[in-house]
Amino acid sequence: MKNWLSYCVWGLCLFVTVESKRLESFRPIVDAETGEKIRMGIQLHEAKRLPFNLDDDVLRGILERASQNAGIRGVGGKDTRLEKRGVQVSSDSMRVDGDLMLDSKLQVLPSISIFSSSVRDLDGLSKQINDGEQRLIIFAPTDESIRSLNIRPVNFGQDVEQLEQSGASEEEIYGAVKENVARFVLSHVVSGNRYEQAEEGNEVLLRSEYFPATAPGGDIFLKKEGSDYYVASARDRNYVKVKNIDTAANGIIMVIDTCLGTQ
């Protein structure tokens, strides 16, 4: 029965059931080291599933339309909203769904299903990925990279095992697990930042949604080499190549074979 509660709650956090209709609020997240309040709270909401299956191979044909709808550089186009936020995407490597919000796009990428479910379970973030005015960058770890972690996302912050051993209540343990999962997810999402364009040879320092709003600097590095993009946590600057890039009407998804800031 070791860690049974944390594993059960971890499963609840990541895999959403359609029958789940209960709203549940939690207190603001506070960084244990700095005491800074994080900008986003947590709230479970009813799961959303759309009855369609999209073929990414068709996407190149709607590149121009996506340019108009999402502010993405079209063929022969000039500066756009995503590029002004420091993201340039080659038409040879991107897959575009100009009519889809990030919420819908996340549902049709099977390699990141675990992370996608967690993103859509955070109430504040779930609203952002459905907001057409947002311009988000989501660094999405693959399912395989999450499963291979030495530190589970439920321990990404407070030590849940230590709480269990100290006799903490189920409510305290559940709250810690929820906060840890939120911290893990928000550490992979960038929104509303001003930064330089990720050009050849330049490192761009980004601020994740978890990074304290009043702190200087950032916690994610992004750079471009040739036609490829590389991302690293500011903790270790261990760059990994972005596997593929998917864009939606309100942001961009960079799929990576690692989890940021977990070491």
C-alpha cells in the first residue's frame, strides 16, 4: 500500500473522465523556497472531448489561412504575432491548424496525452488554451519522457512520501499532490512575455507560468540552430531538440522528449 494515495491521486489528476462534473477550488500555489505566490490557482472542471479526428497531413494546405487566423507567418508573409513573441517556425517543420484552439489541438496529439490531460485540468490554464486572444507556447513532454522520470510529477515540489510518513491527513496529501502537478505543468507553459526572436545562435530566456511574477530573469531557454529548435531548463541548460512543432489559432506546441526543471 506504499504511496497508494499519491498514485491514485496522480492518476486522477492526469486522466479525466467525462463523468467528472464537480468543481473544486484550491488555495493559491506558493513557492516553498521563495514564498512567492504563483499567478494561477487550481480548479477541476468538466472534461471536454470533441467528436473528431484530424489528419495533420492536410495542414500544409491551410498555411495561408492559418496565417490570417492565428498571426502565423504565411508563405511570403511578414512579421506576425507569434514571431513578435520570439517564435519563428519553418513551414517545412510545422503542422498548422489555424481554426483550432490549443485545447482542441492538444486532444489530437497522442504522444503527449498524459501532459495534455493535465493541462486541460487546470482551470486557469484551460481557459487560456480556449482563449483566442492568448499566444501561448507549450513545451509538451511526451508520455514516454514522463513515465521515465525518476521523480514523479506528484513529488515535483512538496515531498508527498514524507507527508504520508509524517501522518498527514488525506486532505493535506491530496492538496500537495494537486499543487505539485500544477507546478509541473505550469513550468512547461509560457505566456505574455516579451523576448527576443529565437534566431540562429541566440539564446532566448523565457518565463514560464510557474515562474514568480516579481522575480527577474526566467526559467526556460530556447534557441535555434539551422531549421531546428532546442529548449533547456535554466537550472542546467541541458538542451534537447524539439521533436516537432504544432500550431493552433492561439499558440504553439513544441513536443519534447524530456521534462523541464525536474532535476
